[in-house]
Amino acid sequence: MIDKKKPTIGVLGIMQELYDKTYPNIVETQSNYVKGVIKELGDIAEFKFIKPARNRKDIEEIVQTYNNDKEIDGIMIMMLTYSPGQRIVPALKKNNLPIMLANIQPLPSVTKDWDMELLTYNQGIHGAQDNMNAIVRLGINCPVVTGNWKEEEFKNFVKDWSLAAQAAKACKNLKIAVVGRMPGMGDITFDSLALLKKLGVEIVDESMGKIYSYFEKVTKKEIEDVKAENAKNFEIDPKLEEDQHDFAAKFQVAIEKFLEDNNYDGYSIYFDSVKDDGRFEQLPLMAASNLMAKGYGYGAEGDALAATVVKIGHILGNNGHFTEMYAMDFERDSVFMSHMGEGNWKVARKDKPIKLIDRFLGIGDLNNPPTVVFNVQPGEGTITSLAPLSEGNFRLVVSKGEVIDSEDYPNVEMPYFHFKPDTGVRNAMTNWLKNGGTHHQCFNIGDTTRRWELFAKIAGIEYVRV
């Protein structure tokens, strides 16, 4: 199980010593202002605040402290008074964390009761302008949000950016295991060294033999524990034989232990690698679904990019779901989404049971693999592809739309749903193709487009919404 935690953000509150003599309590007052903002944002992230930065030395020390703190995902800058922009430059030249500027002030409105003291406490806007000019000239990506810090619009932006910062940092330590690749599949082929250089994601080629070494050691209790968990989560097909279920559970335990012991965050296994090994009776489809639900990244057929984008989707949207575009439905203006039998059942609709079925599958030429089947929860959704480009570059191709409340498809023995793009299926699919969007994708419930866009900017890769 991969534990998901809230992002951790360091707050850089900037002011200067110019006003100390006139307003002796200004440091305490503005410190309390920062603490109030942090409290308001408490459901979004964990925040660390050392003290107001009142000069260049303070700024450099605080930024360095945050960079040395392994828990911190990014830095949120707040202007507590005006402060000259040149003071921030040396610190940011050494900074390796994502930054954003919260262009806010203690009070939302100017009233007739305001005096010079209140004007001083609320004068952050022109400090923000000076400092952002310096940041722009440094060529540093720094998203800006302007607003009332007690309003949802502001909170939502901070949440989106915090998750994007967390995902970008997580990528620097991601490891994806790949066991075989489908020959000739073009859009899963890329320069793994370029991915390591660009995002920090490490791709490691592994063998079924290594997984089998874990498979041999799985205990009866571990198998029964998986089956008991399945009984809680799924409506189990009475035709599913005990030995089939046992084997699938054993395979799942083996893969999970393999991932845990080798510090992998996601994986992909090509089906013929399982068949050609000769020691496995079925494909690990149930394992893929249950391990995605536990927070692992997953891609089919040796697709490490899909496993990567699903793992990022877990961070940005809580539950990344692996899928692909099967067919277009012009009457519904939608795309029918599915795959061979792997899917994160955490995105399943809530009003119908999730099924674990006995399922014939000719692919792989092995015994029937127990398969988790469900329809995705209707409502807003986002589909994302991490597409390899020429010269070691990558592009996020993203489409937002609606999961249609469609009828059941009893003959589709795989996770499925209709996705209706906001821009229409014709425009969305044409532009998906023009931008090199891949045939394996990550799906998230809800509108996560801004999070993906912020992530792309932090990671330094291209973002296209179709």
C-alpha cells in the first residue's frame, strides 16, 4: 500500500525593516496574518512558516532551509509589505523548489476607516509587482494567484498548485518496473534516459523470473487475506473457481512484494512475457486493478509512460485509472473507454456493484484470469496522455469532458465508460492525434486540467488541451 499524504509547503513571507520604528508591532501583526492564511488553508496542505523575511539575508536563509527540508514540496511567496525586488534574486538563483506567488493582502476592501497603518499592512501589491518583475527576468516559472485569501477560488488554486508541486517532486524519485514490451508498439517507445533527465523518473527493465521468486514464497494466509479483501470490495462471480481466485491472489501478493522490496512506484507487464515464462497459469489482471487502487502506477504491454502518468494521476486527482480509447460513438458525441481488464475500481460508480468475474481471455493463451468489471462514476472527468516526442521531449495531451451515465454493457467484460469531451468528439480526437497523444491514458474523476498544466510547467514539459 502506498500512503498518500498532503503536500507540504514552505511559506516565504516578505517584508522589510523600514516600517519598524513607525509601527513597532508590525512583525507580530504580519506574522499573525500569515498564520491566519495557513489556518484557512489547513485542509489543503501542511505549511511551514519560520518567520517574516525582512532583508536579503533572511530571504536566503529561509529559502535554503526549505530546500534542505526533505518534506517541503514547494514555496508559496506572500508579500507582507513592500520589499525591493532585488533582494529575492540571490535566493531564487539557488532555489530548486517550485514557487508560486499568492498576491493577497490581510483585508479584502479599502474602507473610510483605513489609516496609514492599515495601508502599510495591506500594501503587498506593489511589492508583488517589483518581486515578480525580478522573477520574470530570471526566467523562473512562478504561477500567480490574485484574490481574497478566504474565498474558494484562491484556496482551489493553492490546492492545485500544491498538488502539482508535490507530483513534480515525487517524479524525481519515481521508479517504474517494466517486464517486456509489445513489439512494434510505437507510442510506448521512448528514450528512458530522456525521461530520467526531464522528469527524474527511472525506468528499470525486470524479468518474470524475479517476480516468480516472490511467487514461490507466498503463504496461504496471504492468499486468503487478498480473497477476504475482494469479498469486501466486489460482487464475486459464483462461476469463479477457487483455484483461479487463489492463483490470482497469489500473483497479486507476489507482484506487490516485488514492488515494495525494490521501491517501485508503478509497473508494466507485457502479457506475452507472462505466457513465455511458462510458470504462470493466468495474466495478472486482478492484481493490476487492486494495485492501482492501492496507489501504484500501471501501464499495459510494457508502457512505462502510462504507468508514470497513472502514478502522477494518483497524486493530482487522488485515483489515477488506466484506460484507452476503444471506439468513437458519434451519436453520443463520445469515446468508449476500456482496456483488456485492468482498471482502478476506486473510480467505479457508487450505485452499482463492482464485479470480480470468471472471464475467458484469448490474449496470452492462458487460463481464465479473474477480472474486475465496473462502469465509471458519471460526472466530470479528465483524460491525460504522456506523449513522447522527438529529441527526448515529452508532451501532456489533456482532454476534459463528461463521463456519460450510460447503460450497462453485459458483454463488455472489462472496466468501461463513455467519455464525452467538452470540445466534441470530432475536434478532441482530431487534435489528440495531431498532438501525438498516445493510445494509453490516465483518467481522473473531476476537472484536474489546471493541476496537469501547473505540473507540466513545473516539470518543464509541453502541455496541450484538446
